[in-house]
Amino acid sequence: MIVRNQQQLIAVKEAAQVAATVLDRMADLVAPGLNTYDLDQAGRRFIEELGAESACYKYQVGSRVFPSFTCLSVNDEVVHGIGSLDRVLKEGDIISVDVCTRYNGYIGDNCRTVAVGEVSPDMRRLLDTTEEAMYDGIRQAKAGQKVGKISNAVQKRVEREGFSVIRDFVGHGVGKSLHEEPQIPNFGRPSDYKRLKQGMVLCIEPMVNAGAHKITMARDGWTALSADGSASAHFEHTVLVGENGPEILTVPEGKPAPALV
């Protein structure tokens, strides 16, 4: 597990701000009638305008290479959805916009599930619960505490509302690489997993299904879907384990940081 020094943290914070800016701009574009390919291409332009590059594009796992600049997952798609001209957003959909950027050698990573127009009360409750669970987890990102405190806080919030946390994908450390130690599951006991240290940078990211937690993979080899076809939400921030507690690094410039006390 990597503890960053002050010079490295300056670079991490700059990278996180790039990712936050791109996500905020993309979220503002979401509307009925927009296809996900055009949204992804807008993300590419925003990334390039800020002098960064996508950390998703051409990300390789074995022989598989990710073809999009951002991850765009609609309705029952959990994570890693690929932009498509054929996927046109409609009123009542939800879309998870996941932006991972590389800037001056460091990664910024964040995600937000956005309502497309007006959504049903049940869909709104799924989005609100997932976002609230993320903040519950972030509040536990303190030096000396176990990762399990984050995991357990997320799981308790989600399951109290009758939803399910995904087991197959987890949060993670981040820095020069997109996925670093420690892994941060969204389930577990408070005493589980490794102990956090000041100066660590984490991606805390609940992925939540309205139905059961099981997933299946689409034929493209990348997109994960809920196995029962239920809607899925995903929220993520890059967080510093700071001297005085957790510090969210992916709050868009000019917007207030959420209260963590």
C-alpha cells in the first residue's frame, strides 16, 4: 500500500480535479435523445482540452482492449459500459458516467449515476441510497482504521434500504496506476481487511443493484450487467486519508464539498 508524500499529493489532487471537471461537464450533457457514443466523444474532447488523457481508453486485460474513453453504463449495466451510437438515452433511464483520467503521470477517478429527465421514485431512491452509502464509507477513511470500516458502512446503508452491493467489483487505491492496493470491498465486517495510513489515496465506489447482487457479462466482454435485469447505480470519489480525516479530491471546482461530519 502506497503512502504519498506532499509533492506527490499535489500531483494527485491536480489529476483528481481534471477527472472531476470532465465528469461534471459530461453529466450536464445527459438528456433524452443523446446516444452514449456522442457522450463518450464529448468526454474525449473535455479530457484533451484539459491536457490529460483517458486512463480507460485501450486499457488492456489479457487480449481484451477497452475501446471507449469513458465508461457509460445504462440502467441494468453495472460498470464498464461502452459508448454506442445505438444506445440512445430516453426519459426515465439512468446512466453511470465513470471518468478515469491521467494527468502529469497521476490518475483521477470518479463516477456519478445521472437521471435522464424524470425518473421513478424507486429509481431516485436507488440513486440517493448509493450516493449516501458512498459518503458513509468516505467518513470512515481515517488513518488507523481498517478498510472494513468503509466496507461495512456502505453495506449497512445499502441493505437497510433493501438493495444489494456488488461483490464482483471493489474500490481500490489509486495513484500512478488505475488500480492499486488496498482493495476496498463494499461489504464486510468493520474488523476486516488492511489498516489505513495517512497519505493513502483511495477510490471509494459503491456499485448497487436494486435487486440481487449477482452480475453477468455482456457479449462485448467488458460490460457487467445485473443478472436479474434490475437497475444498478454507481458513485465514486477519489479520497485522501488526511491528517484531519478524509478529504474528497474529486469535488468539481467551484462546488461545495459535502459535509463529512
